[in-house]
Amino acid sequence: MMLHILNRSPLDSRVYRQALMAMGPDDRLLLIEDGVQGALPQLARHFEEIAGRLFVLREDLAARGLEGQCDDSVLVVDVEGFVTLSEEADKSVSWF
């Protein structure tokens, strides 16, 4: 299992498509920094194909005033959860 880490919003970058195309069936995607915008209900549709494997970093949501506004399909983790996801993954790749 690989952890993909995306820091770009689907609003201003198409790199999320590259990340999705590179994902295997057990891989997970973590949205960080500006990528957390992808967790909002109007943008989460871009990630429907990985439902149950899409995570977002709580601290970055809070920093952008978006905490509590995520789509129900997105799993919110804190920094400790980020570490756990990293430990569970065989490898990780960052998408910028």
C-alpha cells in the first residue's frame, strides 16, 4: 500500500488527476495544505473513485477556516493520524 500526499487544490491544479491515475487499489490519498479544499462537498466529487481511502489533515483544514465543512466521504486525521498512515504505507509519494 502506498500513501499519496497531495498539496494542490483541484480548483487550481490538474495534478490530482495524475495522483488518482497512479493509485493502486489499496493506496490511500491524503490531502494537505491547499489540497484540503478537495475535501469540501463541491470538490470531493473529484475523488469519488477512492471513497474510503481519501483522508484530509485536520490542522490544514483549521488553518484555512474549513474545519467541519468536509464531505461525509472524507476521513479527517490529525498529525498523529498522518504519522500512522505513513507508518502503514510501504512507500509514500508527494504530489505538488
